[in-house]
Amino acid sequence: MATLKEYQDKLPPKLFEELKDETKGMADSKAKKVAEAVYEEFRMSRVEPGESVGLVGAESIGEPGTQMTLNTFHFAGVAEMNVTMGLPRIIEILDGRAKIKTPMMEIFLKNPYNKGKDIKKIALSVRETVFRDIATEFLINLADSTIEAKMSKKKMDDLSVTDNMVLKAITGTVKGITARIKENVLIVKTKGKEESLNEIYRLKEKLKDIFIKGVKGIKQVLPVKREDEFIIITAGTNLNEVLQLEFVDEERTITNDIFEIADILGIEAARQAIINEVYKVIESQGLNVDIRHIMLVADTICSAGRIKGITRYGVVSEKSSVLARASFETPIRHIINASLVGEVDELTSVVENVMLNQPIPVGTGLPGLVTKSTKVDK
Amino acid sequence: MARRKKKKFIAKKHTLMPKHVKLSEKDKKSLLEKYHINLKELPKILATDPAIQALGAKSGDVIKIVRHSPTAGEINFYRGVANE
């Protein structure tokens, strides 16, 4: 359609595509009228230069946030797995916490596994299995200073663990011991001379946590059917190792740990993940926040190339003004530190000017105007 | 028995990962001129970022990122490469 060509550069691609679809089969003059009206509407709804987008964004997320606080306790926990939801989750994301409360992964599978082939077996193979999971009883034999651990055959079959795997894992992790298995009882003997009871006890505790198979960090697995394919939801996360498994769809598998995403997939992926995660919480609470506000926050968090939370250690610490930093949290420390190095406050942003009762320089995209003054002769 | 590789996974394609392109010197110059900014004012991307390892970008380059935005369709975003 030739008449619409001139609007291609003026309108965002999505709007332009929609316009093209809607005006299909219209007369050229009519289509042009429609396009003109659309462009006018688009121009009017754009953010004006000088709008304080950050402030509007903060209000727009903050107000529904007050509703969320009340809702949190009612909706905490999903039917099958406990997940941090509501305001605590939002705080967790925006603060840029490296350790999140309930790490989770959604593992997508490749064909034919996503149709349900061996789904249970695969799910279990991803789960972290430690020795504690298959052992039922621990005994310390004081006479020979050995440790005897009874293993459950049934549990071992369920998790498809063999005697050999156990032996290999144990001798591979702990040095200076001999281990053998006799009738489902693991007998561990230290190689050295007589060990004190204390040390044997410590060895016993160590044995319990020996990693046998699976992916480290995945504490729980749950295969579920979503739409028409099977996925595995896990408690605990390890994106790096899961993506290396051959049956995993490495293009769609995600985690809710933003830092892990930034580490494996890059800062841009982390930005997208922040938007998705925050939006998911807001949506699940039945609230309505425009996604542009969340995008702005995500952009701010990721603008330094790595994740910086909205805290006194993150983005706030980068503010140039001492007074602005002091107004956020721990004011005295900021002021003392600033006075020690003789910092100068240029009063270029909002908070410090509010403090000093001055007009605030506010607005995104406003140019600073510099004029040359010329003398006028009278 | 566990097939654990300590190696870090090198992601090539992912639904969360938009396309990254290194700008040529000429494009870089016209970009900075268009917005009247200097390189330091662009948002940053670390030179160690996994998404740009294949591009061989170093400090001072500009990376164009083609984002898929739910509000605008496809949109270009720029980041300057920085060491730390």
C-alpha cells in the first residue's frame, strides 16, 4: 500500500502493522484519512517532553502496591509449591537481591520428551540426589571404628541409583577412606590409624550430604502439563547446568533468579526477565499497571550493565548529590563521608532542591537552553 | 556418574535474549550525533556479557539491541561496551 508508506517511519512498527491490516481493501483516500487520524492520536498520546516519567512510574507501581500488601497473606503459596508472591516478591526483584527466597525453574523439554515420554524418569534425573535420600539408618560401630549405613533398595530403584554409583560418589568426594557395600549396607572405614569418635561422627554427617546424581541445587521436581506439552517445574535453580542437559529445550527454559539469568544470558535477558517477573506478580494479584512503568524501572536497574537494585547500595549510591543520597537511607553516614572528602553538591536534581526550598529541575527530555547575551546599544 | 560439566553454558539463542549487533564506526558516529550525546551517556553493557561474546566487542564499541517490545513492536536500543 503506497499511501501508507510515509507513515512507516512516523509510527512504531506494531501500530503500523495494525494500521495496514485494518485499512486493507479501503480506498486510498479513505485509508489516508484513517492513517492521518491514527498518527494524530499517536502523537497526542506520546509522553510529552518534560514529563516526570520516573515520578509517574513510582506512583503507578506504588499505589497498587498498597493493595498488594493486604492481599499477600491470603494468596501466599500456590497449590502445589510454595512460591514467594505479592509484595515480598516485588521488593525482592526491585531491590536486586542476589539470594531469592524461593528459586524456581521452568524446564521446557525437547520433542519427544515434551509429549510425555519418560517424563517421570527425566524429572527425577534432574533432581539433586544426596546420600541422605537413599539411606535409612546410620550406625557407628565403635569396636572397628566404622560407619554402617543402611540403604533402602526401594528408594534406590525409584531414583535409579546403583551400588556402584554410591561407592564412586563417596570415594570420589571423601579422601582417605575405604567403602564397600554388603547386602545394602554401606560400610565406611577410615584408612588411617584409630580415629577419635568425634571425627567419625563428623564423617558420618559429611556422608549424608554427599552428592550422588542429578543437578546440584534442584531440590524438588514437579512434571506438569501446560497447554499441550509437559514441562518440569523445579524448586531450586541451576540454569547453567540444566541448559547443558541434552533433553532440555535451551531456548525456552527459564528461572526466576534474575542474577543467574544475567550471568548466563546477559543483561538484556535479565531486563526482560525483570519485566516478566514483576508483571506476573502484578497480574496474579488482579491489579493493572501499565507495562511501560515496569520497563522504565527495569531499564534503570540494568543501565549500568549489571543488576543494581533500587537500594542505598544500588542505583541510589550513584546519585551525584550528597543530600539526595542522605535523604534516602542512613543520612548521617552519607553526610559524614561526604564532608570527609569535601564533596560539592551542585544541586542539579530534585530532592536536594526540595530540601532547600527551591524550584526543582524536573522533567525527562527537556533541553537546557544556553543563550548568548548581546549588548543592546541605546 | 553425574554428567556434570563445570564449564559455563554458552547461550546462543533464548526467548529472553534479544538480538545483539555491533555497530560499525560510521553508524556509531551518526548515532551519537543524532542524539547529541557522547559514549559515556549511553547505558552500559559489560565486555564480559555472555550475549556479546561472539561479536568480539571491546570497550568503546556500541551494541545495537533489537528488542521485542509488547507496546511498540520491534525497537532498537543501544548500549556502550564498558570494562567493569
